[in-house]
Amino acid sequence: MAELHFKQALLPGGWSREVRLSIADGRIAAVDSGVAASDADERHAIGVPGLPNLHSHGFQRGMAGLTEIRGMSSDSFWTWRELMYRFVTRMTPEDIEAITAQAYVEMLEAGFTRVGEFHYVHHDRSGAPYEDIAELAGRIAAAAHASGIGLTLLPVFYAHAGFGGRAPDEGQRRFINTVDRFGLLLEASRRAVAGCKGAKVGVAPHSLRAITPDQLAAILPMVADGPIHIHVAEQMKEVDDCLAWSGSRPVQWLIDHAPVDRRWCLVHATHMTNEEARAMAATGAVAGLCPVTEANLGDGIFNAPAFFAAGGMYGLGTDSNVLIGAADELRQLEYSQRLKLRARNVMATSRTASTGRALFDGALAGGALALGVGCGLAVGLAADIVSLDADSPALAARSGDAILDGWIFGSRRSPVDCVWTSGRKVVTNSRHYQAEPVEANFRRRLEGLLAE
């Protein structure tokens, strides 16, 4: 049994001092507060739960910074997507594993301890299935296992290029499946993650534009009680196209025609009316917000006031992985609302006056629900723990919620010091134990990709 001692730690009931966490078999076996450190304890100043990253496309880390060049006309999500398609057609399985491993190492160094991988690249570069239909799911699992990050794998069903069953585009050939083949892929994906401790498998209909209603109804039973994630209402063009196809906006259509509940994560849900926001909150579904990517792509700003006033839950993801940082996502969420509403401390509540604490608690609870796991420093839960460096200038003389405010809003450099996932220490002194070889492999693979 390992023993970690923190001068202060954020427990489910709030901040507590002189906390010892006992870890056995990857889980928290005991939590004791108000106890002095013993000689056998590993000692740290500040302990918080690791955050879930509920939405990632790991391979897109290799594109970071490559799409910041203006085209001949105005750029948008749709022009970015064409560049992404060209990138994805070049990648080998080895490329995908190496790039994803780099993304996962950076997530751990940033304070994320579990990732929801929205995995939609399934086939070889010609669009044909690999001999092992879950070859690329296995590569994701290998990257997760090597890095130590917890994995919720979300194999994506993708069949069409637009609403109404439009035939897929050539650039989508590596994504496409029939319902029957997707069932085989899902089963093979479950086998692929079997070696990853605590791994979960859900299902992800890509978006309403990529799947017909009949296909949606056919794949949902395949997941049993696992998580269900879907992109929805990310772009106004999607909203307009959905209205033209169905007469309803995307979120409203989904709520009216699918069994949306607490198992669901509606990723982005950026463009919702107040009525849609209230209806979504009532289902218990989690809003999967990716503020840094949404800003990078020019998606828009989430309708937070209506959603949160109705009791809606949210979690945060790094999506395109253009920049990986837990504090960056939390800060961008708050700052986007400040810019939209011309107000301050928007995400704070009457119960939680600290904006940093409100953001952190919301992302922890909603992200864990969306990824199908428990959360927090409590007995029986996975020992997913982050220590923060009390010597960071941003945390100087801070205690309690002021620590989170300093981390999220005042840190030039991340104060994340050490990270444990399922009780395994994978980050020490802000550096992942495999950072150097993973980064070297990432560089080699990118040099090959970008030289083509």
C-alpha cells in the first residue's frame, strides 16, 4: 500500500488539511484528514483530483499550428476540415500511435488523468478495413497504456457526408462503416482495450449529418449502458442544414428523436436557443465543451447562462489538441462568457463564489459522468491524483479555492507537479517519465508525414 500525504487536498466535501491518501490496487483505500505525515509517506503540498478530458482526437495533435495560414477566401471550420482530411489520408498506424502518445503525455503533464478518445479513423489509407478491423483502436489503446492515461474509447460510426444520407466524400474514406461492420469494429475495440487498466468503451455516432435516423437507432443498442457521445450544433451551417432537412435545429431534433439521458454527451452544442438549452439540461446529458478548439476554429460561444440556470452539467475536452492544458480550457470557458456577456466571474455560483472552484468542480463531475467513471479523492475510486507546486508564484500564499483561481487565471507556467493514474506515478517534477522517447518518436513521425 502506498501512502501520499498532502498539506491540503480537495476532497469531495471541500478542502481539508493534513490529508493522507492510502492507495491499494490502483484505488484509494483510505482517506484520513488532520493526521501528521509519517516517515513512510510521500509528501506533497497540494492535492487535487485529476481532471477528465472528455473529447479528444489524438491524431490531430500533429496538425497543431499547421492550419494558421489564410486561404484565398475567408477561412472557417469547413476549410480547416479539408486540410484535416489531407493530413489524415497520409497517416500510417505507426503515425497515429506516435502522435496520440504525444498528446496523451501532454495531457497528463497538464493535469488530465483520463481521456475520452472520439476515434473515427478506422481504415487504411485506401479506405479498406485492416485485417484486424480494430487495428487503429489498438494503436490508441497502446498509446494510452504506454502513457498511463485512463481511456474511455469511443468508436465513431460515420456513414454520410451530409443530412439525409448524402454519399460520403473521398476525404472521409477512412471513417466510413455500415451498421454491421461497425458492430464488428465495436466488439474488436473492446478486445483492443482489454489490456488498459480501467478502460471503458462507449459509442459515438459522429453527428446528425453523418448518420441517418435508422442507423442511429441501430447502433445505440450496441453500447448497452456505456457512454454515448455525438457532435452536435458546432457550426451555424450545421444548424441551417438540419433545419432544411428536418425543420428542427440539431439539439432539438436529437432530444425529440433519441433517448437522450445521462449516458449522453452532446459535444459542443454551441448553437442552442434558450429553449434547446433548457431542454438539454432537463435530459441530464453532459455538454462536452472544448473552448480552446472552439475558439481556434471560430465555432462560436456556448449558451452558458440558459443551460446552467436550468441545472445543466458540462465537462471539458481538448478536441483538436491544438493546445493541451486543463487550466487553458477552464480559463477559456470563463473568458468566452465574459466577452460575450461583458461581465466577470460568470461561471461562479451563489453556492461557489470562487470562479476557479466552480469551473473545476463542474468539469470534474460532468467529465467523469460523460466518461463513465467516478471522480474525486474518495475511498473506492481510482487513484487519479494531481499535486500542485506550492512554490509556483501563481500559488504563493494561497490556500483553499484561491489555489484553483491562481492556477487557472494566474499561472504563466503550469504548477502541475506530479500526477498519478490508478495509483501509478507517471509525472514527476512536471515531466512525464516517458516524455523524451515519446517526443522523439513524435518528431520522427511528423518529419516523415510533412515531407510527403
